[in-house]
Amino acid sequence: MKASEADILIIPGYTNSGPNHWQTRWEAKLGTARRVEQAEWSKPVREHWTARIAEEVNASERPVVLVAHSLGVPSVIHAIPDFRKPIAGAFFVAPPDVANPAIRPKHLMTFGPYPRDPLPFPSITVASRNDPFGSFEHADEIANCWGSLLVDAGESGHINAESGHGPWPEGTMVFAQFLSRLRP
């Protein structure tokens, strides 16, 4: 599949993705990409976030490819039962461990735990070995349950602008390969 054949939904996490974040850069470069905007980025409510994602998926005209980072990942997973349009694939990056009682702010725990059912679409999960919001072991376990291909990003922090992943060329290459294997 080519990017031009898909509706690419960019799904940021807690506090949104700033101007230097790889998601913002991808949104600007990919003509069919659009961000799923949330009413409240700093005080997320699971039901509101999942409803917005489902609304955007269901309004799509082309096959949907989801690109979720951080809290966007559990938001997508919890929204799946409300999707009325098929998903061509999902690209998950830095899934946080939202069931960990040490997570801050505490209200992010309302996004956990993750459903463990196999996903009804192909996916890739990219995880770091030193992500402060979720362990590599946790990402490995949920990716395995979902049937998602796990990509080891090494010691890359939270894979965001703060950890030096603004342009993130490695992610661009992995995403391009993933996209090329999807069926329109």
C-alpha cells in the first residue's frame, strides 16, 4: 500500500506531540495523514479519547492506518470495538505500562489494563529498552498477545522529541516497509 492510498491517523499520547515530535513531522510530510485531536490533552479521559479515535476511523474514506504513540496506544486498543471501518494496519510506538501503579500522573491508569486479545489487523509495536513509561518486557508481552511484530529500538527513551527522536529516520524506514506490506 502507498501512503496516498490510506487515511493515516496520527494518534498522539498524553499532552499531544509538539512541533519537533516525529508524529508532527510525519503528519506534515504525509499528504493523507491527519491528527486525531483530543478535547483535553493534559487531562485525558479514556472514554473521550477512544470515542474521538473511533469517530475519525469511522469517518475515513480510504483504508485506515493508525500511527499511535504512548497513551495513544492503549486509546486505540480500547477503541477497537467501536470501529465500523476496517483497519489496514497499526504502527504502535512506546506503549506505556498503564497498569503500573507507579505511572504518573495517576489518572493515566484509567487507560489500563490493555486488552490481550489478538488484533484484527496487522501491526508493529516499536519499544525502547529504557522507556521510563513502560518496560521492554511489558511491550514484548502485549505485542505477543496482540500478534504484533515487536521492533527493538534499543535504548531510545520514550521515542519522542525529548529523547532525540524528532526526525527519527529509523522509524520512517520501518513505517515505510510496514506500509508497503499492507493491502489497500
